[in-house]
Amino acid sequence: MTESTESPPSLSDKVFEAVTNNDAVLLKALLTENPQNVNVFDENNMTPLQHAAYKGSKELVQILLDQGAEVKLCEHQHNYTALHFAALSGNTDVCLLLLQAGAKSTETNTVGRTPSQMAAFVGHHNCVAIINNFVPKEDIEYYTHPHGIQSSAPLPPLLLESFHKFIMQINIHPIKVVMNIHNFVGLQDHLPEVKKVLELMCEKEMKRTETNEVMSFKFHYLGYIVGEVGKLKERQGVKKDETADTEKKADITEAFARKLLKPGKDDHLELMDAFLKECIREFPFRDSTLFRQMVTTLSGDEAPSALFVINSVINGQRGFVDNIPYCNTCGEEKPAKKCSKCKVVQYCDRNCQRLHWTWHKKSCARLSQEGGGAEPTKQNKEIDMKELHTFLSKN
């Protein structure tokens, strides 16, 4: 009987094996005993974190980060960072974990593509949106303290959490933005301060060494809507409750929705389109490439809606067209409800239906007779890394 000549697996091999087998318990035990193995390389110069990110395992990625995995460490031959691999996995939670740990969204691989561009290429649009809209909380904390000759902080510290959530929002439909202004604690009471900080952030993005025109425009866009809400609030004033000697906030969301959701010809939202085109025109950096591209796109004979253009700019263009349903009020994807009468128009909840009913009730019967559209479909495809990189290098 001959003895086996194979050597037993090393501790580092066991780490990669635990990741491959999605064995969180073993991985944590191995790294607790030998924390130095958290940043080891395999034969392809990939770290455990890069493997876990590509698997799209939030649990494994969290364990590795907790044990000291270096999120920026990359010796991969094609310079695919952990965030690149997370983007290819399609898991938005993993992308967010890595970004919060310090991963850079601007790093490019050897064919010049960032993580969000890779996500867009393989059709993971939600990952594109997460990456493109990420802002570190430290960037907001800066504005909660006075600087230089300022006597007070531009942003009241109590707004830190609400403001951060507000600028991280992915759904940038104007009605949804106004809903967030109304719902996020404190924002509606400090509209001038919120608008001012957004203007400062818009300018700061254009003055960075690595200019980020997309984020600059997003901050302008949010600031423009905040400003319009402020004007609307001033016109409405504060309503007095006649039965109780107290003041209550006017429902700005309802007034804003009534204004923008009014349909024009062929149910086209002409007022919303005009509102958003004016927002684009007021972007202060008119020499930027982004501004010229938006204006050119909107000036064509068969130009898309301004909302489509803005959403493509901020959240990235889809690599393919999905038949995904949207809330007819706030634009949220895959809403849970349908109009009980026509079974065609869809909403997130009763509130969205209420805001849209003023206009929908005029076409509900007609839509009921016409019927609904096809059910959405979704394609899932396994990604082979070598084939993908070979294809990208040729395009």
C-alpha cells in the first residue's frame, strides 16, 4: 500500500476553501486563530475578500472586513478590485459594505472600467445605482461644524442622519424626493440650510482633483427641488387648525404631486418635463461635458423625457431594457399595489394612489377596458471572468 504524496492543505488554503464552500463558521474560526491569513493571495493573486465579493456573500464579506481585510488591496492581474467583483456579483448589500469600508468607486481595471461601469455592462443596474449614489457620512459631518469665519455650522447636527439618507436616495423621481423631504426628520423645517449645503457640495464636486460631474449634478438636482418646495411652502404658509389652537405642517407632498402629475397630450407629463428641463438649465456648470450631453440629448427630434435623461445621468444607463413596473406616482420599482378598478396603474401604497387619484380617475375606466401589459421578465446569466475580460478588452 503506497502512501499519498499530497501535502495537507495550508491554513491559507483552508481560508479560500471556507469562502468557496460559503462556510461562515469555519472562516471565522480560521481567521480568529490566524488573523494574518485575512489578506493572503491565491494562485491568481486574489484575496479572500475578492472571492467573497464575487460570490456576493454579505455574511462572508462582513466577517472578512471585521477581521481586518484590506478593502483596497488588489494584486489581480486585470486590476479587478473587491468592489469590481461585488459589482459583477449583482449584490447591492455587498457593494454598500465595501463602499462603507473605504472602497474607491473610481478605481479602473486594465480595460479602463470602474466598478459601476462593470455592473452596468452585465446588467446589474441596482449595483450601478448604489455605487454612483454613495457618499461617505464623513463628507456630511464636515458641514455640521463651523469652518473659517463661519459663526455656525451650515447644517444643523441634528440633520446629519436625515440629510445623509436624503442624498443617498437612489429613486430620484421628483415626487419621491419631495416625499423624503416630508418624511425624513427635520428636513422640511430647515429647507434653506439643506439647499445651501447641497449647493456647496455641488460646487465642491466640480473643484475636486478628480471632478465628479455626476454627483455635482445630483446635488444640484436635489437642491433645486428643495428650493422649489421652499417656495411652495412659503406660498401655502402654515395652516391653522381651527379646532385646536396649534399649527400643523401643510402637506407639501400633495401640492407638489398635484402640480407635476397632471397629464398632458397622450398622458405625457408636460408640467414635470418642463420643471425638470428648467432644473437642467439652471445647472451652474454649463461648460461641463455632462451639461452639454444632457442639452444635446433633450434637443433631438425624438428626445426622451427629462426624467429619463436625469435618471440615466445619476443612476447610469441600463445595459438592456427591462420590462419593470413602476409606481405611477413616485417611480418606485416593482410597486406592491394596483388600482383595484382598472388593474393597470400601479402604486407603492394607498398614499401614492391618493396622490395620483386626481388625475387617474379621469382615465381609470378607459384603462380598465384596454387591459394591462405583459408580466415583467428577468434574465440571469452566469459570468465567466476570463471570457468577460477578453470581451471587454476587444470593445
